[in-house]
Amino acid sequence: MSLAELWFFVIAGLWATYLVLEGFDFGVGMMMGVAARNEDERSEMIETIAPVWDANEVWLLVVGGLTFASFPAWYGTWLEGAYLGLVVLIIALLLRVISFEWRGRVDPRWRGLWSTINIGASVAAPLIWGLVLSVLLAGLPVAGGGRVGEMRYFGNILDFITPYSVLGALSLTALFAFHGALFLSLRLEGPLAERIRERIVKLDARHLLPNLTLPALLLAGGFLIATPFVAHSVNARSIVPVAIPAALGLIALIAAVINAQRGEFARAFICTILTIVGWVATLFIGLFPRIIVSTLSLGDSVTIQNAQSSHYTLVVMTVAAVVMVPVIILYQWWGFRTLMARLGRGKMPWSAPDSN
Amino acid sequence: MPLCAILSAAMDSLPLAADALTLARWQFATTTLYHFIFVPLTLGLAPVIAYMQTKWYRTRDESWLRLTKFFGTLLLINFAIGAATGLLQEFQFGMNWSSYSQFVGDVFGSTLALEGLIAFMLESTFIGIWVFGWGRLSERMHLASIWLVVAGTWLSTTFILMANSWMQNPVGYSIDAATGQARMVDLWAVLTNPIAIWAVAHTLLASLMVASFLLLGIACWHILKGRNVDLFRPVVKLSLYMAIPISTLTLLVGSEFGVALTGPQPMKIASAEALWNSEQPASFSLFQIGGFSVDDQEPSFSLDIPYLLSFLATNTFTGKVEGMNQVQASAQAKYGPGNYIPDVKLAYWSMRGMAYIGSLSATIALLGGFLYWRGTLEKSRWFLKTAVAGISLPFITALIGWVFTETARQPWVAYGVLKTADGLSQSVGPGEIIASLTAFMLLYIAIGITAFVLLRRYAILDPPQILPAEDAKSESEPAPVY
């Protein structure tokens, strides 16, 4: 495996980290729209992610920066192509950050507005991420540009809308809603928590809406099953290597649903983490060795080979990542344990033993 | 005067029929400047708050704890916007400047990646730990967390300015013969870029200036209203101890920064002085009318100080300073035909705007120091009012500084490596940029107004009382209230 190929999978791993972490933040945002009955309940929900959402979002800047450094041609072509989608995404993320900070500070009259903004952003962001990530495999009109070494995008934002990428968008969003609901099941207590557990996380025949288990199961399951075939037909991949992570993701997804039915929310939450990792792994293994499949001709695709940085830069980035990523995980883990354990009563899988 | 001139010069470059390049530049300029309203305040305020908390930790004097929490709230409101608008900055390189990203991402992207890994993650994680750690962490760990935030923000600035300084003075790279892309060959050279070292020093000093004037202004406001006077008296002292040396140092370092830039970017210095032909010795133009374009090289009126420009640009009174005509000729010989002269009027007035307003701030600081020494500061209502209004000055200075350094580098995006026009995303048309620019502007204006209202409200609030039993516990923490 070349260094650039290794970096392709490092970037995939960072995407998985980001999506797992910000995924439950987005899910909590969605739950504010589905499960909360008033603004006080919404405040209770936000408090569960208050200490960590900022640190979670920084993973996006890290994955962005590392993609820029290790695959400049991927970074440029992809973001240029997704221009209008990313404008919406950035506005959503910006408003969401502001809503966290200001919801409790402004006049109470405005609290509801900021909640609505937060809910809207928490739905919009995963939809766009799901779309722009899965369209890498569905394919975009990309090819070499006018200058040697430059990749260009020859389409517009509508090229991002394909059946597969729409499935990607919906599946990631449904998965995050489930992921976030499980997170809240763990972190909250009282009637609000009961409502989430009984009506949203567990499959209840009387309350099919707004139940989140079924959409997550169908959409994310559908995405995991479809990906090996899409990778085979548009990206000339053999089915088996892509089907392995897909199958593992599917097992994790089913295990999440079963554990949720049994009231084992901590286990179910770990299973949704693994499902999100499986979602990313299946997609990226389906892409390998290409990064953006070209719809013009497969030979025009942005590949690991033609998008990579110099060997020197990749070595620098490798050293930096090998040193820094464990350090970051260590202090974030410590922060999570310290703050999460004592802030709320819900017991998290990682809670420190002294939590009550 | 300089402000009006800068605005009119900026407006001149607004084309009637907007093309994608101009629009993309306007979007980058406006969103970056906006981002940099909040960044220097975070950079300057974080160490001040860390200092206040350390004071409390050492002396157990409760007033320092109250001040820590009071200014902590301002820091948090500000930090949120700075971080949120920073996201757009990173993504914009790919979105609007795809060709730039592809041609220099190998070097430029690396510095951004290092910033994320080493610095931004640190500051974002520990600011959360600091906010929610009151009473939950040991006091020592909690104090350490705010200092780690300071370390994170300062390191973050260092890496971002290394990236920018690479655009100003590309080092440590070679051009790939096959593809024409810049490839990093020497990380150490990128990290120790002499321009970066000056830029970091100048920016951090300017940020401390911003914070010291905010402290001074807020403290003076409270004294003016006769509220919390005992609490804010030490803040006046602290802010003056900061502002007096730092305002002078910022100017001096800025001047040395100019000397350092004369080598790599002679055009920037020549255009900042509207110096068309080389002079030896060169005089410094304080103020001039006309003389800002190729067709009008002689100002109709000019107020000059002999020898001063030679000194500012070369550190000797008789040094030679190259003029734009000479630099243009050598640039054409080196890079081929083309116009290598930036917007001279904008460069001239933004340079002066920065220096003059910076000097005005230094004067206010000195005046404050004098009044404080005489013991009449609290009674000098005119000074208290000046100090409140003065909060805005270092912000304006910092923004004008960026206008200068970025516009006077044109037509290059990476000096001598890639022209701005060649860095643009090819498939993003004017319509899309008009849509995004409008959306960002509306959003930023709304956020700006809310931010101003919130910051103002918390700045004039009485600092939180510390209940004896609570001490540092959560009831009075500067945490966000959801």
C-alpha cells in the first residue's frame, strides 16, 4: 500500500470520526423537533451535548485541512462542484453554532426561533453531507482541466442529485436521528427520556410516527446493500470487498435495533457508532482506488494517484497525524469523561466509574 | 480622512458588470475581514482572562474571580462567532479558489492541516472544558485549561499566518516540472519564513491592543456610570499597563515588518508609499492628493518628511527605495508581460490609515497613563468617554492592516507563483457567487447586530456576585445558559 493509499483510508477514518461525533449532535437537534414538547425540554436536550458539540465540530476542520493537504485536487474539485450545496451547509452550521450560544442569552421570546433554526440546521447538514459524500461514488462530471495536474468540474449542483446520493443523504440523516435519540435515551431522565425511549427508539405499533428505528433500518440498510452493487456497476469494483464492510455495517445496524428494543441503550449506541463507521467504510472501499468517479469516462476520475500531494508532504502529514491524533483522542476522551460523567445522570458507555 | 479614501478606493474597484473573479475576491475579502473582527478579540482576551484567573488562584482575591467570569462571558460570545466564521474560511479555498487549492495545496494546505491538528482542536476542546469545568475540575486543572486555550489560539494564529506568509513570500517549495504545481520540499523553511515571524508578532501584538482597549473602554464605562468602580479600577490599571507598551511595540514591529517585506515584495512597499520612481534617499509622504495612477504619477499636493521612508524601509537614512516603475520593469522581465502594480490609492491610504489610527490609539493610551499617574483619570469624564469610543480603534486598525497586506500583493495570490486570476474555480459562475455573497452578507449582518447587542449587554452588566458558599461553583459560571 502506498502512502497516498494509506492517507485515503486515514481521511475515511477521520470522516467516520467526525460523523460519529457530530452525528449525535445533529440527532439531538432533530429530536428537539420530534420529541420535545416545549422550550424547557429543548434546553434539557441541548444541555446533554453542550460541553462537547464544539470539539466535535472541529473534527470537520481537521478532516478538511488534511484532505486539502494530502489530496489538493480532490479538495478543490469536490468543493468547487458542490458550491451551492456547501453554501447552504455552511450557513446551516453557522446558524447552528450561533443558536447554541445565543438561544439562552437572548430574550425568551426568541428562544423558539433559535430552536427552530437549530432543528432545521441539524436536518440540513446531514442531508448535505450524505449527498456530497455518496455522490463521490455515484459519479460527477469531472476530468482533467486545461492545465496539467489540474482536475476540473464540468457540471452544476444538479449533478449531485442522483438516486444513490439521495439515498445516501436520507440514510445518513435517518441514522443520525436514531443515533441522537439513543444518545438522549442515555443522557436524560424523566418523562422526556421515557417518551424518547418508548415512542422513538423502540418500535411501537401504536406510535409508528415519529418512530425513528424503522427509517434508520430501511434507509441505512438500503444504502449498505446498494453500495456494493453501485460500486460494481459504476466504479468497476468487485462486489465481495465492498460487501464485507457493508455486511458488518448491516449487522451493527440490526444489533442496534435489537438492543434498543431490549432497552440496552448503551449497547445500541455503540452499535450505531459502528453502523456509521460501516457506512463510511463501505463507501470509501467502494471508491478505492478512485476518489471522485467521473461520469464522463472512468479514466477521467479523480484518483488517489492523480490527486495526491508530494511524498514529502504526505510524510510530514503522517508524522503530524501519528503524533497528534492520539494526543487529541486522549484529551478529548478525558474531557468527555470528566464533563459528561458529572454533568448529567445518564450513564454513558465511557462514563468514569465515579459517576452516579 | 484615510477611512473615506480607503472606502472610495475600494468602491472604485467594484465593477459595474461583475465578473466571477471580482465577485469571488469580494466574497473572500468581506468574509475574511468579518472573521477578523472576532479573532483578535479572542486572541487578546484569552490571555487576559487567564491572567485574571491566575491572580485569583494565587491571591484568592474574589474580585479577580468576578472579573474572570465577567470577561469570560464576552470571550465565549465572541469565540463562537470566530470559530463559526472560520469554517467558511477553510472551505472557501476549495469552493471559490479550486485552482489555487490544487496548485499550492501541497504547501498551503499542509499549514492549515497542522493548524487543525495541533492548535484548533486544543482551543476548542479546552474552551468547553473551561466553561463546563467550574467546580467540576480541580482549581489547578481548571486554571490549566484556560492557559491551554490561550496556547491553542496563539498556535492557531501562528499556523494561519504561516499559511498567509507563504502567499506573501513563498519559501521551501519547488515547482513540479510536469504539472506546474508547488511541492513542499522544506517544511522548516515554511515554518521559519521570516515574513511569518514578523506577521505573528505584529498580529498578536495588535490583538492584545484590541483586548486592552476593550478592557479600558468597558472599565471606563463603568467608572463613568459610577458602577462597580472598585472592581474596575484594577482593570484600568491592567489595561494601561498593556496598552502603553503594546501600542508602541505594535507600531515598531509593524515598521520592521515593512522592512522585512521590502526584500520579497518591493512592489508592496513602493505602492504603499505611492513611490513611482526609485529614490535615494527617499522621503515619506504624510499626505498627498493625486499621484495614484500610472497616468498621474505626480501628486498635485504632497506633504513629505525627508529621509523618513529610507529609514522605514531600509533602517538607514540614506537607503535606496525602489519605485513602482522600476519594480514593474523587473517584474515584466521576470514573469512576462502584465501589470504588476496593485491599487496604489488603496495601498497608500490603507497603510496610512493603519499607521495613523494606530498612533492615535497609542496617544490615547499614553494620555490615559498620564491621567492615571496624576490620579485624575476617574474624574476626567472626557477621557472616560474617549476610552469608550476608543474600543473600536484597534479593531479598525487591524482590519485596515489586512486590507493593505492582501490588496497590495495583487495581482498575485501567491507572490511570484500564482496570479489571483489563475486561482479561481472555473465552474463557479457569477450568478452562484452573487447568490452566496448575498446570503453570507445578510447572515453576517444579522449575526453582527446580534453579537453587538449581546456583547454590549454583557459588557454593561454588573459582574456576577460570588456567593460565599458557592465560591467557584456553577451558579455564577460564565457558561452558556440554554
